[in-house]
Amino acid sequence: MGSCPKRTRAAWLGKTGPDSAWRGRTRRGRTGQDLAGPDKTGNWVRLGSAWPGMAWLGRAGQDKTRLTMKGEIMNEKPRTIPEVSIETRLLYQRLVRAEIGEVINYKELTEIIGRPAQEGGRGVLSSARRMAIRENKVKFGTITNVGLKRLNDSEIVAGTEHRLRHIGRTARRGLKDLACATGELSHEDVVKHNTGATLLAMLLETTRPHKIKRLEGAVATAQDQLPLAKTLEAMKG
């Protein structure tokens, strides 16, 4: 590999001219189209802001992941679980070991973290449950004053009915709250009020039991999920 003249190398180091510093194997300059480095013959070539075949992925070598000239990934950082507290991690490790249908009582969970799982440890337990869903697709239900039960697929699907009822109740309460805004509103607030009322009314109406039944018939006929337009059309009848 040929050498770079001292004057040019000084420019790369940010000592002269508007071109900023050479950082590791990437250039940071105002144009992004300056010399990238010498080729095999020792001549300096214009290849943009990255060293050929060694471009860092992401922000300035964030994950130390690089591409070869063939586009192959080098030194890829393995996917890891985000940083969490030791208590959350211990609970998570116990949850993902549970078999389908197994019940983990609160006493065991309390012993794992050294404090009441239903009181002071409720926050870390909730974090562990969310992590189990995100990382392992493992879902738990609660048994009052007993513990957590790992749900099977049928029980997971049945939980949708509870969520839909909750959405309907929340929408109804939201409409009642908006009805309390009886004073003078600015034009911007009127738009927000009417937009919110429109959306909440739609959620309330689409989560009514007879609307859900009607939609179930359309889904059964299609034997698949429906796109939004067909969903709204099925609920009109």
C-alpha cells in the first residue's frame, strides 16, 4: 500500500483545510466525497466517507459491526437481553422455565427476590412478565392470592374478550369526561375535542358484543384476518 504525502495526511488529520478528522476507518467531513484512502496501487481514490469494505454499520461504530467488500457481516454483536435489575432477571429466568399450565405461587416468587412479590416486588414481577412475553412469547395469567399460571394458546385467545370489554369501558368513560367540557373552547381545543369524541365513539361502537359477533362471522367466512376497510364494512350491517 502506498504512502500518503505528509501534506495530504495532515489534511486527513484535521490539521489543515476544511476537511475534518479521520476517525478510525471513517471520514467525517463536510462533503463526504473526499479521499477515502489508497487503493492497491497506492493511489488515493474518491470513495465517499467510508474505508472501502470496512464501513461501520449504524452510528460511528456503535455496535462494532462491519461489512466486508462482499457484503458479509463481521464481528456482529450478539443479540442480548436489555439491562434489567437482578431481581427482574431472576424472576424472568424462573418464569420461562415454567411448563404450560404450571402455577408458580407467590411464595416461591417472594423467596426468589427476598421481598413480597405481591407488594414491594410487584414492579419487578411485572417487568419479568413483560420480558417473558417479549423474549420468549410466554404468557402468564394471575390467580388471585395464589400466583401466576402459564397460559395455553386457548387461554391466551380467550383473554382477548376481556381486553375488548376493557377498551369499550374506557371509551365510554372517555366520552363522559369530554362531555364535562362545557365552557368556551379555542378552535384548536374544539378540533381536539371532536377528534377524541369521534375516535372514542368508534371504539365504543366497534367493541359492542353484537358488532363483535358480526365481525366473527365475516372472519370465519374469510378464514383469515380482515384488513381495516373490510373490517369496517363487515360492522356496518
